[in-house]
Amino acid sequence: MNKVMSNKWIIFLYTLPAILLIAVLILIPLFLSGYFGLMKWDGIGAMEFIGLDNYIVALQDAKFWQSAKHSFLLAIFSGLSLIGYLAVALILASKLKGTNLLRKIYLIPMLLSSVAIAQLWIKVYNPSNGMLNSILMSLGVDNPPAWLADNDLVLFAIFVPIIWQYAGFYILIYYAALKNIPESLIEAAKIDGASPLQIAMKIKIPLVMNVFKVTIVLSFVGSLKYFDLIYVMTGGGPNGASEVMASYMYKLAFSSYDFGYGSAIGFLLLIITLIVTIVVRRATANNEEIQY
């Protein structure tokens, strides 16, 4: 077996299907996106080569930078929410009463599609008979806000269901990492008189910190290219107040039929995401590895 696996041609043949799949589904579309960004094209008719004009216009496009700002706000908001996810995972990994029920509940958002979640939260945010405003009116608020129609509130109103949607995913990752910690370490700390808070802060969190850093990268990258729930709930409105880079790209390409400019925006989104990924990974890099 070792002799076979040491043969470079055998290794190449084993990896060839994966290489072809990556090329067809990822590399070729990325190349075409950059190529189409050099064209003036409506997506149907003949293409006209215009060089870097689309990219230059994009860099001067105030709407593009506004959408980029919203995407970065979502990325920051998602990154901060990881602290809450870790706290929930710490509770679930403990032996407190009621955690068995919580383990069954926290995965529910993962079982729903983005469209179903969007429709659910549209009902929650309904200004006249939505659950949220009904609660506010019962508490004495006479004029509760129209959450998805308010330029100042819509972006943060959308962030809430996005954070709720991915809670189960990140909690599951942290929960698995916490359960991987040897029980002997926890028992030793308890014998030494450590409180549950001290065990969490001094033992559990440091031991899952490498996993936490990985989820930071996942959270930032996922937020920058997020699209579906925002598009269903608001379509980027009102007046672009909830527009993100992916929804702006979609509108340009498939609503305005400016496929060349939309492709340029998509390629810029790729570049921005790659830069952010490199920066975040270097910022969270740590050569020290805790052994246990």
C-alpha cells in the first residue's frame, strides 16, 4: 500500500476528480467573472470589450461602497456574536439542569431554509400586527417603528435573523470542541477548588481558542458574501439602506441587465474577501499550541 501511495501518478489519479470538480465549479467561474467584467454586456447580446472601465466605475460608485460598508458591518456584528455562541456552548457542555432541552432547540434554525427564515421574520417585524410591535405596544409604546422600512433600523433588524440563523452552526462547532477536552483536566481543577467560571476562563476557553479563531474567519468571509435572506426580506431597501455587495451585484446583473458591470462587482467582492481573509488569519495567527 505504501508503495502504491508513493507513486506520484497514482496520487494524481486519485486527486484528479476533485481537481476537475474544483476547476469546473470554482476556478472557471471565477475566471469568467473577471473576464466578463472587462466587457459591456447585457447577458444576452454581443459583448463589447471596454477594458478596465467597469472596475474603474465600480471604485468610484458610491452605492458600491455603501453596500461594502453594510457587508463589513454585518461581518463585525457576526464576529462579535461568536462570543455569545461560545457562551451558549459552554452552558450546553456543562451539566446544568435544562441543557438537554437546549441541545435539541438550538439546531432548529439550521433545519430551516433562508427563505422560510426570511418569511418568518418578516411576520415578526410586521409594523401593524407583527409579534415584536405587538409586544412593544403592550408595554406602552404608542408608535413602534416600522423595522424593515426605517433607513436607520433596517440593517440591524436584518442582522438579528442572520445571527439567529447561524447560531446552531457555530454553537455545534464550539460544543464539539469543548466536549473534546479531557474530563480529567476539569476534575483536577475542581479538586483544586476552581469555580465553574474559573474553569471556563482558565481551561475551557484557552483550549478551544484555535477553533474560535477558525470560526472568526468563517464568520467574516460568510458575512461579506451574504445574500439570500437580505434579498428576500428587503431586496436591499429601503433606498439601499440594507444593500450588501452580493445583492448589489445581483441587481446589476439580473435586474438592470448590466452583466459586465455586475461581473466586475462580483470580482471585486472576491478580491475584497480574499484580502479580508488574509488579514483576519494573520491577525488571529498564533504559533503557540496548547498541549493536553
